[in-house]
Amino acid sequence: MLQLSYLGIAFAAVFYLVFGITVRLMALSDSTRNKARLGILITSFSLVFVFSLFAGLLNLNSSRLFWGVFFLLLSFTALFILVGIFIELHHIRTKVKMRRFMVLFDIVDRFITEGKTQDEILKYLVEIQKLTLKEARDFLDFITDPQNHQFLADVNEKIHEAQLLKRVTK
């Protein structure tokens, strides 16, 4: 059983190297390549975590304290890295959602100032932006509230100022 755990750790390393090189040599778009690399990284660290945990527990069970502690530390290091990756992915998704929300706010605010009706705006949100009718109504209700609208307008103004400042300093 212990040899199987060692073999699993070795497999994770070989998996990472072989598939990492393969993805690098393939003619993929940057987005697809990055998704493949992320999948390889998560798979490799998951394998290292599982197999080193088993190796550590089996070594401790057979009274090999040093190797047991070593593999448990390796296991928890892999787990720590995995958790860090998942937290970072969550932050990225949150930023993307916030960016999309602010872009939609810009568009809907422009539509409101142009004098478009709520039905036209709802049609745009549902058909073009692919929101459900409930999401579109909730979004429209949220941003048409005067207090929320003023807050979002202030935030949007600060974002535009920061983008302008960034362009000027380049």
C-alpha cells in the first residue's frame, strides 16, 4: 500500500510535466491554454495531496515518524496551495461579475438618459445580455432606486477617472 502511495505521488509529478509540456506545444488559444494549465495544476496538486496524505498516514502507522511527518507536511502544503488557487479563482469570478454589473449599469443608465422605456431596457437585458426576466427586473429595480443610482453613478465616475488617469500616465 505504501508503494502505491509513492507511485501516486510520482504519477502526479509525471502527469504535471508531460501534460504541461504537451499543452505548451499544442496550437491553442491563450484562453484554452490557460484553462488546460489550470486543470493540470489542480489535478496534480490534488493527486499529491491525496497520495502524500496516505503515504504519511501509512508511514506513521508503520512507526516511521520522520517519513510520516514529511509526507503529511507535503500533503498539507499541497492542500494549502489548492485552497489558495480556489480562493483566487473565486476572487477573479467576483471581479468579473462586478465589472459586468458596472458595464450593464453604464448601458442602462445611458438608455434611461436617452428616454428609452422600461420595456425596451428589459428587452435589451433579456435578449442581448441573456439575463433571465427576473434578473433583469431585479437589476432594473435596483439601479432605478434613487439612492442606489446615485451611489453607482459616483462609483462609475471614480472608475472612469481612474481609467483616464491610467491612460494619461502610460
